[in-house]
Amino acid sequence: MKALVTGGEGGIGLALRRLLERAGYEVESLDLRTGFDVTDPEAWERVGQVDAAFLNAGVLAGEAGPGELDIAAYRRTVAVNVDGIVFGVRRLAQVMDGGTIVATASLAGLTGMPSDFVYSLTKHAVVGFVRSAAPRLDSIRLNAVCPGIADTPMIDGHRAAFEAAGFPLVDPADVAAAAWQAATSGRTGECWFVQPGREPAPFRFPNVPGPRTGHERVGPPPNF
């Protein structure tokens, strides 16, 4: 069995690799440190068939306010966090014969994150993409995991503040385990939350108000 993990050289990606290897998979790590750029569509053209894929690469944008937003940082964050998922799913839909894909989103994709609004923007995009693209993949299951703040090198600049506040961080191994649950659940289009002290589970999105005409509610047209 073959699997791939993007951003597989550290943090959640490394935890995913270890879990998959214990499960008997031959795992390929697609990471800048292994010479793979998830934002490059041509790089994805060299990716072949796998049984499971975990699209995990991600970066933070920074804490500048909207008026001070660095354009280069913004574009880089969107490229890694969004294009890296979309390009990956596009290629995998071409080469996978069944199997499962799990994208790493974030709780910041389910709620606001004022400290890094661009990161939150990208994770909302991942959540929306997974929920909307999953029904279009005939034989491939597509899900996401939405962890809280994980104990990875991404938070090193704020680690002291989290420790001082006694804020519980998510263990990367727990995120990997939740991703595996999502991958093997047999379901698709779900976004699993991961928080310390809670069992991972699919987030239950509230229904949005539909249009009302006269005395009946009207849904969207079929296949819209």
C-alpha cells in the first residue's frame, strides 16, 4: 500500500508518516525539504497513484493588520494552504483508483481567528472546498481534519505565551490519529474537529436559512 503526506517532514506531517508506516504503508513525503513545492502544478504532474493521501502542508501569514498586510506573504499563504490542497486533489483525482484523501484544515476554518485572518481565510477555503468537492469524486473519499492549536514548530514564536496562560495544545499524534479516523470512516465530505480532551468527531454544520416563497420553502435545483 502506498501513501503520500505533504508537509511530511515535521509536526503533524511527521506524525502522519509515522502512523502510516506503522500501519504498513510505503509513505512518500512531499515537502520543500524533499524538493517538492505544493504550490507548483507541474510538480503535482509527477505524482502517481496512491491508496491514501494526506494534504497537510501549511504556513501562517503573520499578525499584521489588514492595512499593513504584506502582499507577498498573503499570496504565499494562499498558495501553500489553498493551492496545495486544490492542486493535490486535482492530480489525485486523475491517478487514484478509489482510496481516500484527507486535508488538514483548522478550527480557524470553522471560526474566526483575528490574530491571523489570512490563515483563517485559507482554512475556511479548505473547509468549503472539501465539503463541496467531495460529492464530485465518484470513488475517492475526501475529508478534512480541523485541529485546534497544535504543538508544532509553527507556534514556536508564541510558545511561551501559551505555556504562561496554561493553554492546552493539541498533540500532533492526536491530529494524525483523527486524520486516520476520517480516512477510514467510510464517509466523505466531513470536517473532523480535534481538541484536547475531546474525542475527534465530524463537525455538525448548522443549516443555513433557505428561500421562502409563499407558504413553502424552496431548495436549490438538482445538481447545483
